[in-house]
Amino acid sequence: MEVNPPKQEHLLALKVMRLTKPTLFTNIPVTCEEKDLPGDLFNQLMRDDPSTVNGAEILMLGEMLTLPQNFGNIFLGETFSSYISVHNDSNQVVKDILVKADLQTSSQRLNLSASNAAVAELKPDCCIDDVIHHEVKEIGTHILVCAVSYTTQGGEKMYFRKFFKFQVLKPLDVKTKFYNAETDEVFLEAQIQNITTSPMFMEKVSLEPSIMYNVAELNSVSQAGECLTTFGSRAYLQPMDTRQYLYCLKPKKEFAEKAGIIKGVTVIGKLDIVWKTNLGERGRLQTSQLQRMAPGYGDVRLSLEAIPDTVNLEEPFHITCKITNCSERTMDLVLEMCNTNSIHWCGISGRQLGKLHPSSSLCLALTLLSSVQGLQSVSGLRLTDTFLKRTYEYDDIAQVCVVSSAIKVES
């Protein structure tokens, strides 16, 4: 019959503690009315309690700090800090002590040890201390692996390790939407929701554009010579609350094509979010590179460069159009103008515009006249490529407000 030998006890003891901020002390107030049997006894006990707030004793939140009683939650983007202590519990000197701390995630293993050099010797009742820090960048299960190796006085090499598992939670829910303007500008709306159980102080939310774009933040207003955020003076985001941020991106000239068109999938940039929670714990998140599909305009793109908002009834007004060849071939274009029931074109239809090379553009100044009041749609432009005998129709190009000429229009 085989008997397993007893497990040998190690001379060193390993302790691992997470370093985190304390919290405000909370108590459950016990009170009653003066006509009840205890009278003012409970209220007097609360007033004498040093942990309660003076003048607001019945509040659950006290004015003292208390150490955390458990591991607590750790969120993506925060810094995980831990205190590691190796103590010599024996009565003999231990030599060549090496303490190693690794963090195992679902995708990688990281060495967090401040020093990988071995300690020559450790006397009885002495300890080796180390503090590790790591900015958490992955969601899910994390395992802190602490390994200790040493040599006894008899020359025997010993080794043991311990595992500490914890979960990293998602603090924010970030959603993005893209809006394409009539020009090459792109508007990005970022919706940020606090999905933790405590309020956050939003220190910074910015967009770092790619090298193709310039960005302008649209999250502030000027009031009495002072620049204020659109969210008011308070930058706190309560649990489950959502806040929208808006940015305008415009392509740089050197990255746009000759006609100012960006095609295909383009990289917009990434959001940089910095916040603080509870007693000032700082967290930071950077999204992955945001991408958007540039809108397709077909072979020919027609855009408006200038158009009035309001025009007078039965009085000519002018618009400026820009025609861009988005294809990879040269076109020979003819402009045709078709009148509608309310909008009439002034000029010669069937005009030759000449050859337009790929990625090239030309501007046209056109004149119109409206015979009907109200909000009218500008329609009826036709472009025909004589090479391929293909016609491109453009309706609902824009809208103008037509008013009676007797009404004075203020700019």
C-alpha cells in the first residue's frame, strides 16, 4: 500500500492585498418619536456617535472613512494596484528569494514585477514588500499569478505560487453615429453611458482624428464672453445616464483627391475618455479606430456651393452648383434644365459643358424664378454624357422659401 508523504510546509508566507481608496462610513440610523418609550435616547446616541455628521445624524452617510471590506469592482481603464508581501515565518535564514508577479488575461501574460533580481537572504521575521501597478486594458477574467522561489539553509530549492482571480467590468457604453453633410464634412455623434453604480466626473472626452482629418468640437457655447460646455457647469454623469458629444471632421486638402472626394472606407480617429470616480480614482479609455464608409455619388456628383435661404416671388435668384466627375473616365457633359410647376429655370437648356476629366470639377452659376409661394424644391437638372449616351437626373437638390415681394426680407 502506497502512502503519500506529508506535504512540506514552506518557510515563507505570501500575502497579496489590493490597494484601493477608502470609502465614506455608512450607518443605519435608528430613531423614534419623542412620545415613544425610548424618548430622545436614540437621537442622543446618534448625536454622541463620532461617525455621524454633526447636525444631520439621521443621514446614512457619515463623515469618517472606512477601509474596504472586499476586493471591490475594478473597471476597464482603471489602474489595478496590489501590495505583495513575502514574510519569513521560520527561525532560519532563507537565501536567494525571488518574487515574481504575472497577470494572465484571455490574450496575454504580463510581467508586473518591479524587479526581477533575487534577494540574497531574508532573516527570520523579515519581509520583502513590493507594490505593482497596471492599467487594465481588457474586459473579462484576470488572474494574478504570484510565484516565490527560495533556497533553505540546507541548500534545498523551494518553489510555490498562488493565484488570485478577479473580473474586469465595462464602465462605459460608447455608441457612435456618422452623419454626412452636403460638403465633404463628417459629423460624429458619440453617445457615452455610465453603466456603473456610482457617478462619474467626466474630466475629458475628446476625439483624436486620423491624419486625414481636422476636427472641431461642437460641445461648447459662448455666453457672456465665457466658453461653457453644453452640459452646464456640472460635469458629473450619474449611473445609467447618457451624454451626447458632437464633432465635425473635415478632410485635409493633401489627403483629398483633386475634386475633394474621399472614397471607400476611411479611418476617422479614436475617442479619448478620462473620468474620475468616488474619491478621485482615475480611469481612461481609448476606443479603437473609428471607421466609416464614404458615401457613394455615382459617376457624377452635383453639390451646391451657394443658394439663398429666402427669395421673392417671381423675382430671379441665383445659385452656384459644382459638378464633379467621380468616375475613372473622361466625360463630355451637356446640361439640360427642365421646368417644374413652381420653379422655372432662366437660361439656355442643352448647353455644352465640355469635357470633364476624372476627379475634376467645374462650377456653374444658374438663375431660377419661382411662381409659387412657400417652401419650394429646386429640381429639374439633367446631365448627359455624350460619350456613353447616359443621362444623370438631379431632383430635390435643395429647398428655398419663396415669399411675396411685398414682404420685406431681412438678412
